[in-house]
Amino acid sequence: MRALFFAVLIAGCSSQRSSTPAPPASSTPVAAVALIDAGALVPPPSASSTPPPPAEEEPAEATFEQMLPIMGISAASCPSSLASEPRIRCLVDQRYAGDTKAAGLAHELWVKWKIVAGVEAPHTMDGGYRGMIKIEPAVPLNADRKHLEWIVAAMRDFDQFFDELHRVGADAGSPPSAAKRYRFKPIMLRFMRSVAARTPSAYASDWTVAWNLNGSLHTSADAVRETLFHEMFHLNDYAHPSSDGSPWSMPALGGIYNDIVKACGATTTCLTPFTPNGTMVRGGTYYSFQPGNDVREYAAELALRYYRDQRNRLRHPIPAEKPFKCTGPAGDPKNRRAWDLMRDEFFSGIDAVPACP
């Protein structure tokens, strides 16, 4: 794999998908299943790589030259005599030749969010407990255009969500940029296929999300939207480093996570009150606590749950599920502490969810 600053966060296909939440071990309700696949972590490369900019400092948009290797198109296909934007449109049209609707969606991603929708480089990756996985570049054309449609819909939703969250923060006296600390643009998208496998569904590094057109998770607009938010958390996590250079989640949530694992191990009934989402790993336990993952995956699921709980509160008079901050065994503060830490670090303390009864 390419030398990257971030650890590569893999979302694989070993989770058990369901339209209903896992049954609670007690009267404490559990979140509806989070449509995120089981994953593993590939150890990060040397820390000598160039660190990313802070999440709240969005970098400049990609140049034509920077887009070329991601799009996989020869520069000669789009002559330098063209002005910048027409030349970029030419690059998109060349990449998505044969499907004008797909080209239009890819161009919308660039124009609205400065997202480059290109292709992954061919390589063989270490999938942890999944073994070695061959990755090939792929373009979401025709029948696969639905991936672009779902991702565009997700980006529109994120725009709306953060605008709504900003208004909540503004009403509470937060500064104008307070709700923008969780960065979701601009990023690079690299489409690919895994050979003879449906894993990984996605992985993230260096403000880039690789997206598997064969991924087992990518079955609906909601699944894609939540998978994308989960993957983007990993990027934000590393862009909020702790004093030792590790991602924010490791020292911030490590104590809570370790206490839960120490008490429960991999016993599903014990973990049920503490999991942010109900996704299960086939033959294992909740994805948030699956052995082989660590606190970074728990944190990504917690960020997703924050998004879901806020979104439910902002858009539905009667939320679909009990907020995570109000769950957990009676008298146990772990879920509320984790929620508060996530809320304060990435969402500037903004919380549309009322106080727990």
C-alpha cells in the first residue's frame, strides 16, 4: 500500500446486517443497527510522513495536476489551452466517458464540495483477519452509478445537518464556525473493487476514502451515508492528535473503552448497554468491541451515533431511538462521559438532544 500518514482504517464485510437492533440484555434500549461493516486496523507507517492540517483548517482545493493520478487520466486528454475549470470538467468527462449522468454527479461532487471522484491504485492489501485482498481500480458507471447517487445524497444531507447544528449552536451563543469542526469536505474519493471478495467496503487515510463497488454494506442511501460519516470520523480523529501524536480517540476514550472491555471481554450481553450501535460481526460480538479492532472503531461508531441522535432530534418530533447519552446501566456514567467528550471535541459542545430524564 502507499505510504500514508494515517493508519488505514478498513471497513470489511464480516458484520451481520439487520434492519432491527440487537436485543438488549436489560431494559436499557440499544441503538438501531449502525450500517457499518466490521473492520481491522493496519498498523500506521512511519510518523515521518507530513502531518495533515487541522480538521477545522480546510486545505486548498486540488489542482488539475494533483487530480491527474487520482482520476487516472492522461494530461494530454485535456489540453493546457483550456481554462482551469473547463479542463477539470474535461478530466471528469474523460474519466466517466460513456455515462453522462455519472459524469454529471462526479462534476457536482467537485463543484459543490471540491471532492475528486477518481479511482484507487491497484494493490494487494493486508486485510487483517480477512487475509490478503487484491484491490483493482473501478469506475461507478451505469449499474454502479448508484454509488455516486448515494454519495451525492449523503453530501447534501451533511450540508443540511451541519447547517442545522450550526443554528442550534448559534442559538446557544456558539461562534459561527463552532459546528464546522467535524470536517467532511473536501476529500478524495477513490473507487475500486476487491477481487473475489466483498471486503473491505471502504477505508480511509490522508483525507481520502477508498470506496468498494463490491462492498457488502453499500445497499442503500442510508447505509452509504452512515458508512461515509464513519469513515470521515477516522480522518478527523487523526487530524485532532493528542500530545504524543496518536489520534484523539486513543487517550480521550481509551480509559472508558478499556474499562468496558476489561469488565465484559467479548461477551455480547455484557457489552450491549455500552455499544453505540448494534452492528454485529459474524461469529463475534458488536463491531464497536470486536477483538482485533480497538478504541478507534468504538470512537467512529460513537461519532456516527452522535450524528444519528442529533439528526433524529433535529428532523423528527419523536426520535426513532433513545439517545445514546441516556443509555447504559443505571448509575454508570460511561456512555454519557464518552458522548460529552465526543461532542465537545468535534462538535464544539453543541447538543440538540435534551437532557436525560
